[in-house]
Amino acid sequence: MEQTIKKLENIFKIVKKEKGKRENLNILEVEKDSLHAVLSYLRDNESFKHLALVSCVDWIEDNKFQLSYILWSYQRRVNLIIKIFIDRDKPEFKTIMNLFPQAEVYEREIKELYGVNFEGNPTQDEEFVLEDWDQIPPMRRDFDTLKYSNEMFGDRDSEVKKTNIRKIISDYTDEWRRK
Amino acid sequence: MKEFKREDREVKLFVGPQHPGVTGNMSFEITLEGDTLTSVKTHVGYLHRAFEKLMERRLYIQNFPLVCRICVPESDTNEENYARALEELAGIEVPERAKWIRTLVLELSRLQMFIRWMGGIAGTMGLSTAPQWAIGDRDYILDLFEELTGGRIYHIYILPGGVRRDIPEGFEERVLKVMDYIEKKLPDYDDLIFENSVFKKRLIGLSKLDPAWVEEIGVTGPVARACGFPFDVRKEQPYEIYDKLDFDIITETGCDMYSMALVRRREIDLSINLIRQIIDKMPKGEVWTPLPNVLYWKIPAGETYVKTEATRGEFGYYVVTDGSDKPRRIHVRGVSTPHAYTLLERLVPGMNISDFSVTIVGLQTCPPEIER
Amino acid sequence: MDIKGILKPLTAWKRAFKPPHTIEVPNKVTREGAERYRGFHVNDMDKCIGCGTCAAICENEAIKMIPINDPDKGNSGYRPRIDYGRCCWCALCVDICPTGSLEMTNEYTWVRETGDEFIFTPGIDIIGHEDKKDKGFKKDDKLNFLHLERVPMRELDPKERTQTFAEAVLGYSEEEARAEAERCVGCGLCISGCPDRMHIPDYIRAIAEGNDQKSLNIIYENNPLPEMCGKVCTRRCEFECSLGHLGEPVAIRWLKRYVVEQFDDLKKYVDAKPEPLNGKKVGIIGAGPAGLTAAYYLRLKGYETEIFEAAPKAGGMTFLGIPKYRFPIPSLDKQVELIESVGVKINYNSPVDSKKFKKIYDKYDAVFIATGAPKGMSMRIDGEDHPKVLAAIDFLKTINLGGTVDIGKEVVVVGGGNVAIDAVRVSKRLGANSYIAYRRRVVDMPADEEEIEATEAEGIPIYTQIIPLRVEDGPKGKVKLIYGKAKMVQEKEGARPRPVLIEGKEYEYVVDSIIVAIGQRPDLDFIPEDIRNKLEMEKRIIKVDKRQMTNIDKVFAGGDLANWTADAISAIADGLRAVKGIELYLSSKK
């Protein structure tokens, strides 16, 4: 695997190399412009033919979305996660449908749940699981599910709020507590 | 009312969202020319429970009651994946015996799922005797689960660090008894289903795959194995103690629905075999490594992708942690996603409408894992 | 033609003659769930302490704590109520329950007419499953989310430590402290045991997270003598710890000690910013824990505070009474330094007599008396005024002030409290062959369990059920303690058994010194007689209200002379209450 990464490094710019916590897992961060070339190189020359998953992670603190492409080589029995970061304010990227047709659905899901636009994906604007959604994409970290649920459906049982036993115990017989 | 003209040869139909067999609620928009399908569009969303989002606001341990509900009939693969991902990221060692028990649970789960599927595929073709047998026989395995884990469907049994309880006394014998019982019943299923000439007539040649598609669109599990590809996570990346068990990957070469059915039928034999091996070789010892205080358990930042061989294929969890006490992102790779979309769209053109639901069940699509 | 394929399915007909899988349910007897089935909850009310840990782990918020009884020490009075509309039967609550009271039965059917009835409090609301308690999902010894074993504390070897006054307990290392702090489930029941209501779970959490300074500042919110407490506190909190029900309580005292030990110069790390002086003055008599606490927090609030202390050092009994192998002087100095750094003025070596008291009373806007209980109680037996009979408190005081006491080679210490233990361990360190004589049994000893263990480890015998009768002159300048044996009599059900003298037989210890440690009492001679006569007393202590106010205008009292618990943390709590009381009193007076 190290040889493959070396070869990759010779051709492309690898931003960051990480070793997974498991023997056969490697994580590579590449520049977003070279992603298509990296993926097609890995698929055609290095036997990483199986794209298991396309995923998105919201790093709201850094104002970035991480796109992860999880590859598997049946011959070498190695997992490779290729990741790129895109701007969270302008969440746009290009589809990889031409390389891996099944990515169409994954991208469609990411479009709906994170609002990342995949240029070239014809079905990404169709509804995937949500219907008539009028809020921000729900998997973004700044979408508050509890608040939405309370506003939308009302608080089923306002009593079910968690009781803070700590506070009750501290307050008990304690009118002279300093704080 | 729109006047129907002979020129409007194409008709659009909605199938679902009721269960089109034993899969779960999903709907299909199919286009017909006569009774021949020309295209299909899959729609999910009827079972969306926002699990991935919910998991991001809960403690690691609190997600166990959630993950097991991602694929209802096969909860253990979810627990296994999630637990293994956390163990990997947090660096927790699992005691040897716990690994064996986990494998036992996973195989029992696989077995009951395939038995249920046997009933399902026959049921979709109108052979309603089979589902009744299957549900009845599957219940004996659920009884075992109840005894071992305390729950019949949602086990919440595999936790990071091991399993929740040790095997109760005499459990091994009862497992073997159920295995004997099921093995005795299997020839009946063969007579009723797999050697049934109607079943064969309908399935042989149905939904014939081009083997090139398997690698192209990421098909896994029995579907890939029916095309001769020896793809099985249990062998290619042995988790728990699969490397200590003696078995071969089951493949067929027909590339059609009947081959897929045969793969699954042979998987039942394999599971029974594996369960016997596990019970035979299971070591003694601890079943649990203590976790840190679960109410404040923080896992160092990192990411991993773990996978398990579910009945449908490669079931994966992509887990990203950020060092806090809650996961940053958990993405579940539902096996059925490529099957129910990309593969189905390629299989459908030219298919007879009566074979459509058989195809869906034959691919063993499971919408809850597509939408989570 | 596939004849076989057509005929074979027909063999299914043979099943028509077989019994069905389903079972008939005769006479409303249902199938029983498995031994570990996760059914409905039951809660043992005798065991449940209402710690709320079940509610904390419940991911569905199905468990809500509702008030049932009045709160008590170590028991919040709340009990979990379960909403089965939310419950998913994961039983994580059962596995984390610190007392093991919450369990599940193997019952899985429960029929009611309305959905509201599916919200119920197990143990309070009877639903008819209670008798099936013996089966169902129970806590397992092997799988435990709780960490029941304490990180052991390193100590000096008992043989080595009897030779020296160096600290016997070594304190946690960083790793040990983090591991110990990690055990806390954060329920907060410990707070109910602490007289000072310290924010225990918060500072323990901060330690577990590696933030020692945050922890230090949380501690300083209501305790200006944390290192003292970390070393010698009576740790009432630990007896209420929810983990103590099935295992060992969290070592709260050692954790506090760990935190303060991490900082040599507290002034740099404690976030103590005194407010500008507001012109009001408070005079404090006695620089013990109560006096120091009141002075420190009053000064932070902008009052000018001045302490009058008879001893050359602050600390009161913690300086004079507690031996140095438990509480070394540098630890004390570092804390007093911080208190002085915020502007508290301490007059050392200035004992207060009745004349001075009058002056203080006139000069200050409020007076806080915290002179403690410096006088040893007597055994009330003949010959007690023998020169070889010492009061333990005087003995310890002299040693701590650097003096010497000729106790000879053999010493008997009468008493079973912490002071007796201190006295006997100190005399052992001075080279005497010393032992304890106590009226009751070892289990009845009021001294701290760990202290008793340490004493035994040091090879000090504890003789029990001994009732001193009289003191006589012994041979060769020795002294004789004549005593009788006692039998324990259970007079009332549930009451502490009482030692009763077995008449007729007498025994004796022939020793060089007898140290008496059977309690102390306050000394109020310094208060002018006219005030003292008006001062309302409660037996031998001063009576105060919940603001530490006495019945004399301007006068507040706290510490050992005003409470019966007579330990440092109660004194600190008194001091803190006095701060609020004085603040309220002075702000209302204008």
C-alpha cells in the first residue's frame, strides 16, 4: 500500500496522509481539483474498483464540508478513504457519476441532507427522503432537530423535560448556598 | 377524464409504498408498455427516522438502541458495525470469548433472515404456504435470541468491549437442537420452493445481470456471488473470529434470480454449519472489557469505515469522531442503495410486470437502510 | 416436462397432519418471557436513592424523576417515572443503576384502557407485575457500566511511617486522579452529605477532563481551605456517594487534595478578586476554619475583616490539633497566604480577653466568634488530676507548637474518636509503646474508618469495652489506670448498644502517661460576664439561628462552639453561612 501512496504522491498532490487505526485502512486528503483524476487512477491502475460510499461531514467550526470517497480493492483487501474539503458557504463540487454510476444516489442524498451541489448529476434535485422541506438542509450541524420538532409538532408532554437531580439536591435545605 | 388513445402506449404506474413483499415500505414509479416495463424510478422516504442526525446529538452508548433499528430484521449487523467502529477508534480490546459469542449472534441473525427471505420470495409469487412455515421456523431462533439477549428483535447485545451478558447455562444445547430442527425442515422447503417447477420456470433467466456491472456499480452480497464473484466480507476482511472458522465462499454462475436464490439457500446450510463450529470451538473466559464511564465517554478524533457481511451484502459504517462525547458523523452504508437504484434501473427494461415484485424481493432490497 | 418439480411441492400436504407452531393460551395463562427478558420495570423503593443516573442515560427521555418523598441525606426523594410511549426497553438504565434497585421483569403483556396509564412510577404505582420480580433483566456482575473499585491510595509503609512525622498518605498522581475522577456519575448526592454543599461533581468532572485550574476555582467558590479538607476532612460526602451502594465511593477527599497539590502558589491560579472596601468592618475572633472562611469571603464581598488569633499561626485546630503527618505546615501556610493576599488582616499572638472583647465589640460593625472547643473534657473519675494524666488536646497542641511532652515509655489513650487516634499515633511516633482503651467496640468508634485501619496497620492495639474507674499512683513513678470490663447492652431496638460495667472485677494498666481524649468543649471565659450571662446556650455550645446569629446584637458565632458535628468542614459551612448572615444584617442596618 505504501508503494501505491508513493506513486500517487508522484503524480498528485497529497495534502495529508493518515494511517487508519486498522491495518488495512488508509486515509488520504487530496486537492479537490484532482479528485477525479485520483479516483480514476486508483480505479484503473490500482484495482480500487469498488466505491463503497460517498459521504459528507460538516465541519461547521472550520466552515467546511468534507466529502469522503470510500474505496475498496478486492484484490489487495485494502480500504482507502479519499477526502476533500469544500467551502461551506459555496458548497459545490462535480459529480463522479461518470466514474462510479452508483455515486448518483449518494450524491443525491448529500445534496438533500447537506445542500452540496454536484455539477453534472441530473437527478440530484429530486426529493430523496424529504418531502416539501422548507428548512436548511437537515444534516447540517446548525439545524436543531429538537427545536424543529417542538415547533412543528408541539411538545408532546412538557413535563418530560429532564429533571436535574443535581440541582434539586443542591438546592435542598440550602438557602445559604454561595452561588 | 383523459381520453385514452391507442397511441399512448406508455402507462405510468405507482407501485407501493406498501410492502411489496418482505422488504419494507418503498415505492416505485414504473413505466409500462403493455405489460412490459420500460423504466423504473425508486422512491424511498417512508421510513426515514433521521437516525444519523439523532446519533450526532447523543452519547456514544445511547446510540445502541438506535442503530439496531436501522435494519429491523437484522439488528445485530448494525450493532456489530457500530461497536467495532467505536472499538477501533477508542482502542478497546475485546475478549476472545466475546468475539465468539458475537459471531454466533451474527450467524443466528443471518440464518433467521434467510429463512424469512425464503418465505418472502415464495410469498411474492403467490406460494403463501412458505411464508407461514418460514415465520414459524424463524420464531425458534427468535426464542434463542430472547433467551440470550433479553429481546426478540432488538437485541442491544453487542456493545463496545464485548457482549452484554454471558451465554446462559444450557444455551448451546438448545441452539443445537434448533439447528437440528431447522436442518430437518430444510428438505421440505427445497421440495416446496427450490425444486418447484413453477419457481424454477419463473426465476431462471429472470433479471439476468451482466457480470461486468458487479464491479462497475458496487454490487455486493448474494447478488454478486450469484454472478461468480467471491465477494464476502467474512473472507476478504475477516472480522471477529471468521478467520478461525472453516468455510468457503458460496458462488453460483447463473447471474440470474434463481442463482441468487440458490446462493441464499446454500447460505442457510453454511450458517448452520458455522453455528455448529462456533459452539464446538467456543473458548471460556471473559465476555466484557470495562468501558470508561459511559456517561462521559469521549473518543479521540478520527475516522474509520468498518463493514460486516449482512445477508444482503456489504453493510458498512463510516464513523467520524471529533474528540467530544458525541459522534461527529455516522454514515450507514445501506447495502441496498446500489441494488435498489442503479442495478434495478438496469434490470427492469423488458421485464414482465408480474416479475417486478419478485425482482425487488430477489435483490433483497431494504429501504430502512437506504434512508436511515 | 419437469414431473418431479410439479409433484414435489405437493409433499407440503404432509404438514397438514402436524401440530401447528402456535401455542394455545389456556385460561389466560400467557407464555412466560425468557429468564432475562427485558419487560416492564420494577424499582425497589428501599434501595432507590433517586440519583437520576437512569434518567441521565435514557436516550429517549423516557425516564423522568418525580418527587415522592422529602429529600434526605443521600436520597433526593425523587423516583424515576417511566413513559412507555418513549421507552425502547434497551435496559441501559438497569445496567447503570448505582444501587441495583431498578430491574425489569419478564412480563411483556400489560393491557390498559387509556394510553395515559402507560406512564407510571415503578415501585409506587402498582401494575401487577411486582410479584414476577425474580425473573427478567437484572444487573450482571460482569457487565458494569459503573467502576466500583476505587483507585488505591499510596501510603508510606506502616513500619516506616511510625518513625517519622512525614505525611503518611502520599496523594494521587495525575494519572490516578484522572482515573478516579472518571468514576463519578455526577449524580450530586454527595452534596447532600457535605455541610458546606461544595460543588463536588463539578470539580470532579473538571479533574476528569484534565482541567485542574477550573477544578481549583470551583472548589474555591465555597471553601478557602481545600488542601486542609483534601487531607483531613471527615468526608461526609463519600458516605452519600451513589457508587458506595454497590462498591467503593469516589475518593472525593483525595481528589480535592490532588487538585490543590498541583498548585504551589495559589494566588496565581485562584480567581479571587476582592471588591473595593465598602466601609463596613467585621471583627473575627479565632483564625480557625470558621473564622478564616468568614474573613475570606467577607473580604471578597468588600467588608474589611480583621482576625484575632491567640496562636502564632492561623488554622485553629487544624494547625494545633491535627498531627503534622496528616496535615503538614506548608500546606496550611499556602492556603493562609492566599487568604491574607486578598486583604484579610490576621493578628497573631493576640488572645482576646473580656476587656479586648469589649473593645472589638464597640469598634466593629459585627463580631464573629469562632474560637472552637479548646478544652478537653474530663472522665469524671477519682484521681484524674494526677500529673501523669494529660488532655489529648493539650498534648497535641504542645507537640504541634514544637514543644516536648514527657510521656514516658508506655502510654494509654482513653477514647475512640479522631483525637484519640491522633494522640495515640503521635505518641507512637514519639517512641512510646501506646495503645487505645475505648468503652465500646471498634465498630462503634466515632473515628474515621480509614484512620482506624491506619492505626491498626501501624501495630497499635485497640482495647475495647474498657470503662476507666480511677487513677492511682503506680510503682516507680508510674501511674495506674484501674478499669472494669463492659458488656454491650442493646436497650432499645435500633439504638446504639450501651456499654455496661461488669461489676466485681477490676483490671489495671500501669503506664507512664494517660492521655484522655473523650471530647472537647468550648471555652467562653473571654466573653465579658454581662454578655455571657445574656448569651443563649444550648448545653455547652452557643445557640445560633440559621444565619449563625446569636441572641446578642452584632454577635455571630460559628465553628465547634456553635455546632455539634465539630469538624472542620462544618466550621467552614458555619463561616460561609455567617458571611451571608452578616451581609444581610449589615446591609439591612444601613
